[in-house]
Amino acid sequence: MESIALVGDAVVVSTLTTPLAEVASSDATLRAFLHGLPGVDRVGADQRAAALGTRSIKTTAKSQAIDLAISMVDLTTLEGADTPGKVRAMCAKAAHPDPSDPSVPRVAAVCVYPDLVPHAVRALAGSGVKVASVATAFPSGRTSLDVKVTDTAQAVAAGADEIDMVIDRGAFLAGDYTTVFEQIVAVKAAAGEAHLKVILETGELATYDNVRRASWLAMLAGADFIKTSTGKVSPAATLPVTLVMLEAVRDFRATTGRMVGVKPAGGIRTTKDAIKYLVLVNETAGEDWLDPAWFRLGASSVLNDLLMQRQKMATGRYAGPDYFTLD
Amino acid sequence: MRFEYAPAPESRDVVDIKPSYGLFVNGEFTEGGGTPFKSVNPADETVLAEIACADEADVDRAVQAARKAFETWSALPGSERAKYLFRIARIVQERARELAVLESLDNGKPIRESRDVDLPLVAAHFFYYAGWADKLKHAGFGPDPRPLGVAGQIIPWNFPLLMLAWKIAPALACGNTVVLKPAETTPLTALAFAEICVQAGLPAGVVNIVTGAGATGAAVAGHADVNKVAFTGSTEVGRLIARSVAGTGKKLTLELGGKAANIVFEDAAIDQAVEGIVTGIFFNQGHVCCAGSRLLVQESIQEELLGALKRRLATLRLGDPLDKNTDIGAINSAEQLARIRTLADAGEQEGADRWSPSCPLPDKGFWFPPTLFTGVAQSHRIAREEIFGPVLSVLTFRTPAEAVEKANNTPYGLSAGVWTEKGSRILWLADKLRAGVVWANTFNRFDPASPFGGYKESGYGREGGRHGLEAYLDV
């Protein structure tokens, strides 16, 4: 029994005996399934997300939320100008977000380009912070499957614990769901033991119906996490899009028994934003997802705001931005 | 990880409730001839204030003041009347926080709703009708429509300030003066509105507020010098008023009860439909005449939808109305709570299955948990009578025709909801449903530009929009 559990999710998917086992067997069944999902009413979804955004999280609840949010951050740098030095500095911050206060939890992971993975792995050895790497010709994904698989394999070989892949939005929008599905399966195989986060790039999918379909497509293909955005396209993560994805993972678990994580990324800058996402998780997917293993915040600047708010809660005073490190 | 929201109460300090309130007649606060009564906070049963009670003589004074003020008010150019209405709208916005807290204290509704729904709509209503005041010639009621005179207006306790706005804004815009009686359990915001009238410099007598119970209301509706009666409330009282007004030449509009069907088809956007069902029946504790109190769900998705609905109801937060995270507040009065209990018990006795999420109720105050009845038949009392509480009756249908038949099979006809992703079906249903408002893929959405009113026992006349002017013009 033990050995089966350790084989990994790719195997679990291939032996899926739920009603969904046959869904991906042909282009037609996959299309029929995805188009058979209940629609999403944009007005209603926006309203629901906005209403949850008015929850008032104060005092003890706010303290709890801030620490939880810090522990869920995927501290990210994805620039052409990234250097080993920049990555090392970010890793130091990830392991000890506030050097003056050891009670601050570490963040969940750092997220970098594949060639910088070795530097991050070295800097974070023994810290408990995971190393995530984007792969598959991030951010556009416009290359051959071979290159995507190689990109992934190299990142994993370099020590990445998590792979953030992008889907082929062109194929998705053209209705070629099988191509998207097969690419995720191939990347998942290449990722091996590494956790696979599948970036839907919801800003390019345009409709909430597409967000729901892409979420299910990624989960059916074996995604461990579904992630909103690369951060390179506007809009990046929004509350309603995250709401739709949280509904998808909730329904997917109800159908298959398998739990999939969610990661909004991009555009989350303030503590207030972060807390709104936690409320959304709490009241949509439920408390099981309120854990860094199942929910992440892809962001960088939000961390300092969380630290400032945390210190304000503890001391009653705001310290200026100069008292928090910029890494 | 368990994430508990800490209490986040809105401060009561923004309101200054006096120990006692008089009537507002001819621009002044005066004593009443009846025995004063107390207004109670339904969330903890504490007395908020003592309120004067208007007897027949007081009502007569108020009507006389309104009659006198009518001469000058109706002679003002529309653009001048508009100035007062715009001013009132702005003061309402400026004092919105105070009025929202006051409303939640007196009514029991969650501050989230009084702050985000009631108060913005109140201001919007005054702004909207202020805009009509100098454009009545273009409203489609003739080249120079005239006001009626003195309007006697009686409003309910479920949306105290909003119903006041629905009544007073169009009346004043058209050039009428008013004598308004708020409900006896929720008079405080109407009395705060009287202060706003003073603050806005509204001429004395244009708005008069007489507080009291049924007898005061009967005196208002029955007064010989009232030209127009507008009532929102129960069908039972509406009948009495219609009888008293019959043959007098008074113009009458009634906005009465409802038993709206919220119809969910198998192709609906399920997650949003669930939200719409919740908004439909649990908004304002179900104290809504147009509440979607009958859920008609297509049999093919019954199990899935009810599962999702129950999961959602488990997240509703019931408690202190002033807590900013409260979704369900207190039932407005002991009397209403007793009525809800009676009907819910009848539902059980008649064989429907009752379900509520685990939901501890506060010890003090009037509370009722969100409640769902499944296995309800058309013949059950809970499918026919207006409960006016957080109680949803679930029925099923197989075909669109059956949905229409069941939806229309009620003595009421105030509102209905349709949930489907199929546009042609929405249009077909909107045509077939005998209801004054049909919401498609939403519920309980209000806008001052949209007329509101019922068919059959839900009353007659329309409030809101251009149509709402007709009730206050001599046409």
C-alpha cells in the first residue's frame, strides 16, 4: 500500500477509476465534457467575489491571516535581468522574511527561471523553503513540446521542487483541448516527483467559462496546482477568476477525491488584497485549502506589506519602508 | 487551517438616540395624543427609545399642515422642488453611516446590508426623482400634469428608510405634500429623516411623520382630506385600506405580499444560481415582499443543486446585526418570529422535510435559523402563504411549461426569478410569468429607474421609474 501512495500523481491519474476516467480518451469526449460543465455567469461571479471582499478581518483574525499569508507566498523574480546575486538575496529573505523577528514564518517557495534554480537550491538548502521554477518556454509557451519537456527536465535535474508550466493558450482558444491535455501530461511526466503547477494565463482566456474549462482540463491532465497567471499579462490574478478556480478544485475533489491546489499570481500587492484571497478560499473551497500545501500567493511586493502590517499589529506603530528589506 | 473571523462590530457611537421622540408635524416635533410606545432592538430586546403615538386629532393636524403647505409647494417650479430633493439626497449620503447603524439597531438587519444596499438605494431614489421634478411634462402624462394634493403614506418595517424614500421622493417631485406613518417597530430612521428635512430647509408641512400602530395608519388612510393613499405591507391590511378608500375618490396604490418562484433550470450557472437563491430568500432575513421563497428546481439537477445550496448555507453567519461580517440578522419582532415558527411548524406537520445548517442562536433577541424545506407540495401552507422569514420551500418541475404553471399558481404575483444560460428561454418565461418583476440570472436587484409592483393579491400601481410618477399625478 505504501509504495502505491508514493508513486506520484501521474500514476494516480492514469489509474483513475472515477466517472472521469474516459473523459480524455478522445477529442470528442474531452470537448463534450468541458463544454458540459455548468456555465459561469460573469455578473454573478463578480458580485460574489466583491461581496466576499467586504469581509472585515480584524484583530486576532488579522494576525492569523497575516502569518498564514506569509507562509503561502511564492516569492518570485522573473526578469530578464535576474542574476545569481539577486536570487540569493531573495532566498535569504524567503527563509527569514524579517531578520529582526524570528517568529515570522518562512515563505512557501521562491519562484525563478530554470537557469537560476541551482543558485536558489544552494541558497535555500535546509531552510524548508521550496524552489519553484517556471518552465515550458515561460511566459508565452510558444515552442515545441520537445523543448518544453527538456526545459522541465532540466529544471527538475537542477533541483526544482515545483514546476510552474504554462498552457498553450493558442491551442486552448482554438478548441484543441487534446493538445493542451497531452502537453500537460508530458510535462507532468518530465516533472516526475516535482509538483506541477499549471498556469492558465486567465488574462488571455478572457471568459470565466474558459477559466472553468481550463481548470478542469489541467486537473484532468494531472496538475497538482492550477495557477492564474504568469504575471506578464494584464489582468493577472483577480478575485472572481480565483473564485471560479476555487469552485473548480472544490468540485473536482467532490467528483474524484483528489485535491488540487490553487495559486493566484500577479497583482497581489497589499495585505488587504492577500486577506481577501484567504476569505475567498475559506468560504469557497473551505478550510482544507487554507494551507501552504494547497494555496499559494504568487507575489513579491506583498511580502513587505504583510511584514509592515504584522509589526503594526504587534507594536501598534507603523515603521517606515526603510525598516524592511528590499530584495 | 481553521480561520475564525474575530468580531468586527460597527461602532454605535455614530448615532445619538434620544430617550423619546415626538411626531413631526408642520416642521416641528410635537407631542402625540395617544399612549407612547417603545421601539426595541430586536437583536437583544433592549428598549431604544419611547415614541409618541399619533391619535386622530394629531393625524388631522398633520393633514391640515400638509394641505396648507401644498398650496405653495405645488406652485414652486419643478426645478426649485428638485433642489430640495437633491439636497436631501446629499444629506442622506453624508449621514449614511449613522443612518445605516440606526436602521440595523431598530430593524435587526445586518449592517452589511443597511450600509451596502439600503442607504445607497435611499440616496439613489431621491437623486432619481429629483431629476424628474422639472421634467414632468416629458414623462408621458400630458403637457402639464398636476399633483394630487396630500398623500397619506403607510410603510412597513422591513426596509424602513428605503420604503420611506420610495414613497416620499416621487410624491414631492410631483408637487404633493405627505403625511407618512412608519411601522411601529421601526420608526427611528423616519424620525431621523424628519431631522434631515429640517436640515435641508424643506418648507414646514411638506413632510409630516406620524408614528403609531394600526389605528394611526387607519386615521391616515381614512382622513377625508387625503387625496392619495399609498401603502406597502400585508395583503390583509391592504384589503382593509382598499375597503376604507373605496368610493371616496382617493387614488390608491398597494404594494402587498408575495410568494415568488425562483426557477432554476438544468442549464443554469449553478454556483451563481446558488448565490441567487441565497440572496433571494435570506437577504434581510427573508423580510422581503419580493423574496424568492419558493425554489422551483428542475428535477434533473435537484440533488446537485441542493447539495451545493446546503454547503453554501453552512457558511452563512448569523448574529449581531452590527458585526460587519454578519449575513443574517435578527427577526424584526416577537410577533413576526411567532408567525415564522407557526408556518415552519406547519411545514413539518404537513410532511415536508426541514433542514437548517448547524447554527447557534443568540440567547436574547428574536432569531430564526436559515431553513430549507424539501419535498414541498403545491398544496402545503409553506408553498402558498407568505412566511416573511428565512424559510425556503423547495419544489421541483420537469418541463418549462410545468415551471410556469407552478410559478403562476399562487394568489400573489410580485416577482419571479429565472436561472438559465439560454437567452430565448428567459424571454419566453418573462412573457409567461404573471409577476411584476422577473429577474433573470439575478435576484433582489433594485434600481430607482425600474418600476416595481405586483399582479393579483400583490397589489396594484407601480413604484419607481417613470411609471412611479403616475401614482402621484392627477392623470
